[in-house]
Amino acid sequence: MVLTPTGLRFQGRLLCCAVGRGGVVADKREGDGATPAGVHRVVGLLYRPDRLPRPAPWARPILPGDLWCDDSGHPLYNQPARAPLAASHEALRRADPLYDLVLLTDWNWPRAEPGLGSAIFLHQWRRPRHPTAGCIAFSRTDLLWLAARALPGTRLLVPRVLAGRLGRRAAVAQRQ
């Protein structure tokens, strides 16, 4: 997978996507809303079994009480967690469809360094090309297509040359 100025290229297709509201940056920091440049790898696939069939044999269900810790001072920082958790976290099981299907990347994982930001996911967008908090977002159709083909270890290249070039309406393209 390669992020380009016109979308995410993978297996001969160009998928329309959105990046973080802070664009692509070479120096990612906690809370900057940016998508980090670099070579990342897919390390997990999560899905809502009450909303979707299992997308791949290696996918894990998102269950009630599943969280993601985003508290840089907590031992579970940038790791999945279970409720109750007093530390700052994000619920993985959401009322909206954004996390019905999530490809996890290895950004700042498995040994998270405080301040570098947590959880760069590939997930569904809120609406077409709406910026994220740093993740890469797709239409549901394209995300399902991607999840059916990406495997653990699939590389995601976010070129440094895009840093400062992709902003709010980044990576807009039509499916080919």
C-alpha cells in the first residue's frame, strides 16, 4: 500500500481516502491530528461481529468493553484494553460505524514511546474525505475491499515527500 497525493494505491487500485486534519508529517507528536510519514505495517484486523461478517480468518471481534488506551503515562499506552479503565482511552465499540472494521498499524507499537502518538488505524470515514485525528479513512466499500486483501505484515508506505503537501482534503481520487 502506498499513500499518494491522489489516494491509496494497493493491488492495482487507487482508493479514495482521507488523512489526519494536520496532513502528513515527518515528525508525529501526540495530539497533532497528523498522519505520520514512514513505513508502517498492518498488525491487526478488528471488526464488529454484530454489524459485519468476519472479513478475514485472522480478524478479531470488537466486543463490548473493548478500548484503546491513549494515555501516554499509562502502562497500556497505545494498546488494546478492557473496560473499566480509568486512564484516557477510546472505545473501540462505537455507536457510529467508524470502527466497524479497523486495520491496526504498528505506528509507535509494540513499545510505545510517550509523546509520539497512538493508534494509527485504517478505518471508515465519517463522510467522504473528512479528515481524521491522524488515521487513514476510507469508504466502507473500499475498506472492506482492502481488509479482504491486506494480510498481517502488509506494508503501508506514507512517503515523507507528502509531508506538508496533504492537508484537510488530502488524497482525493475516484476508484479505478
